[in-house]
Amino acid sequence: MEKLLPMLILASASATRKALLDKAGLRFEAKPAELDERQVENQALEAGGDARDVALLLARHKAEVVSSSRQGDLVIGADQTLALGLELLHKPASRAEAVAQLDHLRGKTHRLHAAVTLVRDGHLLWSDLQTAELTMRDFSAEERDHVLDLEGEASLGSVGGYRLEGPSIRLLETVAGDYFTILGLPLLPLLAALRDIAPELLNARA
């Protein structure tokens, strides 16, 4: 009987991350991690960490939670934080919150920190963190509202209330950093790690 290969697991419900892995030709399964993200965030901050530490800790915890029930499988954990100075922003829960967040970011430069980890059988094998800087235009309320109308519910699925890959691009003035990092998954470092750690999973066929 042919021995089955371990699986590659994405510990995330993010449609964007799933699409990135799928377009890269990876064979994987998505299994969202169940954990209290705000509790993990508070732990990192209370220990003196910053937005970068929060992203790394969340990515690791997500992978470890899923790994606990998937013996032998290689689990990808990923997370992203948005920092405006020392302030952390989260995904807006409503149109009103998206408006408030965009107004807060207007005319300012913020940082997106994207972390990715690989965990097998509860052991962290590899991690990476990438940062991008984005500056919002001093847009008008009319421009903001028009973009949110175009985005619809999609604006509620992204930290800061905007998407680089959507109509929100109209609100940005400059972008400095890797495209995949901005989307929430440092894809090129991840692929390099898979070539080193698990080439058999990188080259697995569906």
C-alpha cells in the first residue's frame, strides 16, 4: 500500500491567503485555528512586545493550535498587524468603523507587519516577518465614501478598512514594500522555506 505524504495545512480562513497559495500551485488544506486573538495580542504587549511581536506570536499560535490535531502534517501560520506609530488597528466591524479607521489613517504613514511560520507536531521549524510602509492620501470624505461603496463588505475583512488589491488603492499615495506582505502572507520567503524544509510538499500534485 502506498504511503500517504503528510499534508500542508494553512491555519487560516483568509480567502486572500488561500488564493495566494492556490495560485502558487501548492496542494494544501485550509483549517482555521480557534483561539482568542486579542488575548494573545495582550500577552505580547504586556510582555513589552510591539506590533511585530504580536504578528509573530499570533502566526505561531495559530499554527501550533492546528498542529496539535494534525500529527505529521506541516502547518502554515500567518498573521498581519497594522501599526500607526505605537497604535494597533484591527479589522473594522462595521461601515462606521471602516470610515473612522480610514479617517484616522488619512494623510499619515502606517506599517503593515506580516508574519509566517511553519510548525510540525507542535514544534516551530521556521518563521519570518516582513514589513511594508503605506501612506494614505489626504482624501476627501466623498472619495472615502465612494471607495467604501465600491468595496462593499470586503472592506470589513481587511485591517484598516482598505484593500490594496481593490478600489481602496485610490486612497493610497505611496507604497513601499512587498506586495504579498501587504496582502498578509510573505509568499517568497515561505516558498524558499518549503524548498528547504519540505520539498516533497512543495512539489506535491493535486
